[in-house]
Amino acid sequence: MSKPRVLVIYKESAYSRFLSSRQLTSHFKKGGYWNIIQGSHRRHHDTLKEVREVLRSQGLGAKWVLRDRVQSLRRVDESYQFVVSVGGDGTLLDSSHHIRKIPILGVNSDPQRSVARFSGCNAGTFREVLGAFLKGKLKPVLVPRLEFYVNGRKNLWLVLNDLLVSTLSPAGTTRYVLKIGSRFEEQMSSGIWISSAAGSTAAVMSAGGKILPVNARKFQYVVREVYQKKFGPRRLLKGIMSSTQRLEVVSRMKEGRIFVDGANLVAPFRLGDGLQVRLSNQPLKIIGLKK
């Protein structure tokens, strides 16, 4: 039986990506922030080295792709047996948009500083977790995702964390009609968070949402900073949706946007466009995730 082929998606450290050593010395004194980002850089590259050595020791063929180039990936489900994401949640989120069926294992490359809710291990536990998965002793957790449609056309990106509906500028007013079942309201606000259960510990929680079990087949919405003076008190400000419900938004903006799992994926949402959001029947399979 042939060994599985692995896709490794990894981030570049902030030190490598943004600042040369010379630039650092002109902006920061040694010590303080200098030590912070250099330490993070070293831990990240030590993790990459460990992942490479473990995969080699297991006899696994691997293709390595930098996170910034992940949009060039094609046919991931057909070409690989599973994905290893090395970084934090942002790296795993970017990786997840290219996966429909195969599982993913997140490796937190900097546990001291990285937000890694979805990671199943770090450099010290990667060998153990990977071994348990390969032997069939560790089954992936099925994490529900969202899907969305604009003007009836399904978008290819599945949503692991959340959507943000807003106007183009963060300082502008987001104008829309929000529809939940037979209820609807015209609203003005700074935007709407629409979150999966897995994303309920992220931005939607900070905006006043509720934490849900990571594998719950529910999703929720929270309206940010609603303006109530023009239309009177607004009632559709937050709520939890069941697996059979849909949330709809009709744009009243010339230049609206739909942000998918952060700032990297953006869809236009212009005047008169209609957005529909619901649970997808294609969950993400995450190895080693703690419920």
C-alpha cells in the first residue's frame, strides 16, 4: 500500500516577511519588540524543521506551499490524502478554503504568541498526533461550515469561521435589509457578523454573541453598532440559527463587501445584491481538534 501524499501549507514569519534586520535596528531598540519577533521567528522555523523531519521519517511525500501562494492551488482533494497547516488559525483558515473532503492537521508554530484554536498539535506533539492519525487511532472532528450565495449563485468558498458584511470603508455606514424567515428590517450599522459555531469564540463573541460547541450544527449573527435613530428601535440585532434556517441580506450600498474568514477573501456586495447564508453539508475534518 502506497504512503499518503501530504500537502503542507505554511506561513512566513513576520520577521521574514516584513522587516530585514537592518530595518529592525532603525525602528526598534534591541530588546522589547525586537526580541519578541525574533523569538517568534525562531520558534516558527524550528517547527517547520520538525514537521519536515517527522514527515520524512514516516516516509511521507510532501509538497510545501507558502500561505501567500495558496490561491494557486487546484484539485487539492484529488491530489493529496491530507493537509498539514503550519502557523496559526489564519494559515489553517486560508488552507480550509481549498478542502472539501480530506482532513487537515493544524500545527501551532508559536504557542507563546499564536492564536491557534483549530490546531491539533505543536512541534513537540506533532509526531505523536500524526502517528495516531496514520494508525487510525485518532479520528478527525467534523466541524460544520457555512456556505453563501450572492444573487442566487453559490460562492466556491466555504466559511469555517465567519463572514463580515460591511461597506467598503471601515469608517462608513453599512446599509441593508436583514431577513430572518418571515421577519425583515432595514438597518444602518457598522456591519453584520455571521458566524459558524466554530467561529463563535472569535469576533462574534467580542461583538456580543454566544459561544457554541465547535461541532454544533448552528450558526449566529450579530449586528455591530446599529444606528436606531432613523428607523426606530431595531429588533433583529442578534440570534442563533438552526441547521434548516437561512439568513438573507439585501444590499443598500453602492460599494458593499463580504469578507470571508478574515481580510484575504473578499466578495463585492453592491446595491440591490442579495446574500443568502446557511449551513453547508461539507464540514471540515480537523485532526486533533479539542471540542
